[in-house]
Amino acid sequence: MSVIKTRRNFVCAYEPIAEDYFVETWLRGEPNRYRLLTQTIDRYDEAVAWAVGVADEMECPIEVVPITALEFIDRLRRQRLAT
């Protein structure tokens, strides 16, 4: 994981592995985390650059988290069951 410090905040960017298909951008709020965006893994560098660019405007740190297709499907399934 890379921790990228900005002027008044920071971004935690988890390194992708070969099995990752998506990248999620999260705002680490209190008491919950909030998913801002999910993109395909080929946009990982763009996701990190965007997070660094807006980090100082946020109250909380931003996380950039690569995930596998199975993790993505599992989260969608849990969301559907919760509604």
C-alpha cells in the first residue's frame, strides 16, 4: 500500500494484483466508509491521480482499493439482499 501525503490529507492506494478487475475509490468517513466510484482496473492510475487531486478538499482520507471480479459480484449480491 502506498500512502500519498497531500497538503492537508492523504490517500491510501492499495497495489493491484493480477486477479483484480475493478478499482474502488472510498472516502473514509466517520463512522462509515463511503464508496465514491467503481471503475475497471485499467483506470487504476487515473483513480489514484483523481484521489490525490481532491484529497485536500475532503474531511477524511481517501482509499483506492483494487478488487477482484468475485469481490465485486459478492458486494452487489449483499446490496441486493439488503434492499
